[in-house]
Amino acid sequence: MLDRFGFRLNVGMVIVNHLGQVLWARRVRHNTWQFPQGGLKEDESEEEALYRELYEETGLNSKDVYVMQTSRKHYCYKVPKHMHVSKANKQYQGQKQRWFLLSLNDEDSDLTLRFNCSKHPEFDSWRWVSYWYPIRHVVPFKRDVYRQMLTEFAPAALRLSLKATPRIQHH
């Protein structure tokens, strides 16, 4: 579903653990890493798309996560012409995304992601990385969006990681 400027409506998710690390996933058949994301279907709300994509891409569902924050605005990036999925759709420019910061509900669980919850898995590997790591390691055309969105979410993510930091007690 494209908007009038040729951007595909999309949701993206930053999944953060109790240590303030974020889930970083490798795309199938590529050596590129990114946050989970996906397009909205016709007549689907952003929240509905969030939970559908969360399950399809990671195997997690709404009971596994808590929405800490939703981006105040949509973030857009253009996809280089040579990377367009459909050469037939000349109107396509890139992605227009609403981002969600999600925390895991069970910090003690051993997270086991399943990448086969859809007919066409997006990812084949994942790892926890430091909060700012993705900015330096995402494909260049997404870098500005990641920087802006992670900056917007940083205060909430920092609060979560500070709760997990052991406190030194003086006697």
C-alpha cells in the first residue's frame, strides 16, 4: 500500500531487553542486518500490523512484549532504484514507517525466536547488540532514519536499562 508520494506504509520495531540491548536480525539471503519491520495491509491499523509483523518475523506475540513508546511521526527513507523489489511499480520510492519501542515482558526468559512463522521468513539469524550499534551497521540508506528514531526512543530505553543496572550498596 503506497501513499501518494510513492512510499510504502510500514511499521518498524525496536525490541529492547532488560539490559537495554536491542534485537538485531540478519535478512535471509543477504548479509544485511536490520530491525524487524513490515508493510501495512489494506484496512489494517498500524497496531494490527505491528503485532502481525512481530509474530511473522520473530515468533513473538502481544503477550511477549510491552509497547514502551510509539514514534511521534512517520520516518521515511528512499530505497535506491537498483534495489526496488518490483521494477513494474515505477511509483515506489521507499518506506514510510511508524516505529514502536517494545520491551520484553519476561526479562528472565531465554528468548527463542522463530523465523519460520510466515511462508517467507525475513530473517535467519539474530543477536542482542548495544543500543546505538545499529546506526553504524545498517545499510546506508536507512542510517538517518535509524539515527532519528533511536534518538527519539533513547530516554525510554535508557530508563529501562537503568532499572536493570545493579546498584552499589554502601554499609
